[in-house]
Amino acid sequence: MPEPLSVLERRVLGVLVEKALASAAPEPLSLNAIVIGCNQKSNRDPLMSLEEPEVDTCLEKLQRKGCVFRVTGGRVERWRHNLYENWKVTKPELAFLGELLLRGPQSAAEARSRASRMEPIDNDSATGVIRHLVELGFVCWLMPEDRRGATLTHGFHSPEELARIKSLAGTGHRLGEIAPASASPVPIPLSTPPLDNRLDQALAEIAILKNEVRELRAMVVNLQEALGMSAKP
């Protein structure tokens, strides 16, 4: 079985995979670009509000694990994933894993459809992709595979976390987690009273507002840099 990854490590790797596969001209990502990717609101669960220092520390840990490497020589340091070499997977398999790392548990059909924006995966090839990833331990089913709407997840959860997610699978509870201010997962209650529902919604809305402010700041910084460069003789 693969070594468990923290919530933050999963998010960072998911972002590096997504940007490498979905971009028309993929380039190594700067620390600022990775932070923005981690905090974006679309195709992310849980929502996060991360700062550069914690993401930088996470990248250093992932580098020691052989999952990423630093690209130097430019104006700023940039990062690429090293998962083809580290995990020995194909591009469709990595796209499927990247989707699960970004959103967590979901049905096979949902994961295939969403992963297809990074790499084309049809229904027939998805079956082979999932089967091989399950054999490698990179994907596990949360309920019987032949059940209608059966859900699966990546294999980088801790045993305790995976047991909790499996206990919720098929109960109607949301399997994802909301982590508005850090990468630490929020415990998922077995039953969610109305007050907790309202609190979760409020926290999610706060996280969205933080992300929007962060994105605006990044846009201002980029604009300032562009203006500064254009002003040089």
C-alpha cells in the first residue's frame, strides 16, 4: 500500500498534476501559483485557505519523498511533480488519481468524467485504469464495486481516515471535508444536526471569500510586476 499523505500533500500533488495535464503549454509552477491552485473554489474538496509558508514546507517534504522536484535558474523557483517516475503510472492513471486527490471520494463515473478534462478517458479504458490502480493500492472501493453508484477514493488516506470514510459511504452523508483555514481535516460527524449544517455553510462561505481576496491580491502583484517590467528601459 502507498504511504499515507496529509490533506495538504494531496492537494499540492493534485494541483501539480492538474496544471501539468490540463494546461495547453504546461510549465513548472511557482510557489504562488501552487497556493492559488490549492485555494481555488472549483473542483476542490475540501475548500482551503493556505499561506505560502505552509505550502513551501509541504513541497520540501514531498521533495524528500521523491514526489516533486525543484526547477531553478529562473527569476523564481518553480516546481514539477515526479509521479510518473515515483508511482510508475500512465497519463490516464495519473489524471484519474489527480482528480481523486483534488476532490476525494466520488463515484467512478464522476471521477472519470472530471479526469477527462485532463486526459481523455472513455468508459472502456476507465475500467482498466481503475482496475490497475486498485491492484497498485492507489485506489480503493468504499463499497462493493458492482453496486449502482459505487464510490471510490485514492489510497493515500491513513487507516483511521479510510475507516471513517468507509463508515459514511452509502449513508447519504457528504464524504468530503471542509477545511477553511488550514490543511487539517475537519472531523466528519456521523450525524449532522441543523446547527452544524449552518456552521459548515458559514465556514465554507468564509473560505470562499478568503480565496477571492487571495486571488485578487495575486492579480495585483502580477499587474505590478508587469508594469514594473514595462517601465524598464
